[in-house]
Amino acid sequence: MNWNIWIRQSHRWLSIVFTVTVIANFVAMALGEPPAWVVYSPLLPLFLLLFTGLYMFVLPYATKWRSERRAGA
């Protein structure tokens, strides 16, 4: 499996995990005072989404930069 495909697939699954943890957080808050681990549970998928999203954002620019470098050399 290609590295870029793996990053994209991970990003998709992380977005689902993040959404589920946020929904669980709202449900827990509606039922009363939630424990700290429930409140902070969305942070891990959020940080992973940040890194995979930044990678996918920079990828077209890096590809363009590499192709220009090869053409000039």
C-alpha cells in the first residue's frame, strides 16, 4: 500500500473516531459531570488529524517543488 494512500485512509478513520469521541463527550456531559478521561478523549485523534491533515496539505507543494527541481537539474 502506498504511503500517501495509508495517510489518507488513516485521516478518514481518525475523523470518524474524533466525531464519535465528541458525541460521547456531549452525551456524558448531558448525563452529569463526566470523568476527565472522557473530556480529554477527543484530543488524541484531534492531534493525529492535525498531523495527517498538514501532511496532505503540504503534499502537492512538495511534489511540485520536487518536479521543478528535477526538471532544472
